[in-house]
Amino acid sequence: MGGIVRNCRLCKEPMESSPFIMCPTCLRDSELIRSFVQKTPHVTLEEISESTNISLEKIENMATLGQKLPLNLK
């Protein structure tokens, strides 16, 4: 289709241009992690990985990426 392609900021896989910095898969994983942490605060990254079946490396990358982005607190 000739659309603009860029890489997901998290997994680095090519993705169609969108208003999001992450691909649909990483966005779903991010939402799953956020939901889990809201329901179960004070968990370790290892516990998050085990409970969500998302790799520890990806969770660590999400945490690092989150530190680089401005927070939108309301």
C-alpha cells in the first residue's frame, strides 16, 4: 500500500505509521501489564512476567521506555 513504515519503540519490529509509538501487540501487552499491576500492586517484574506470560525482557524494556516518556497524570 506504500504507507509509511516505522519501527515499534518497544520490540523494534516494523509497523504501519500510527499515532502510537508501539505496535498493536506491544500495546496489548502494555495494557495487560498495566491492568495486572493495578489489581496486584507491589509485585516484582518476575511475578508480572509469570502471571501475564510476557517475557521479562519485554517488561524491563517497557519500564525503561516508560521512564523516557513524559507522564500524563490527570
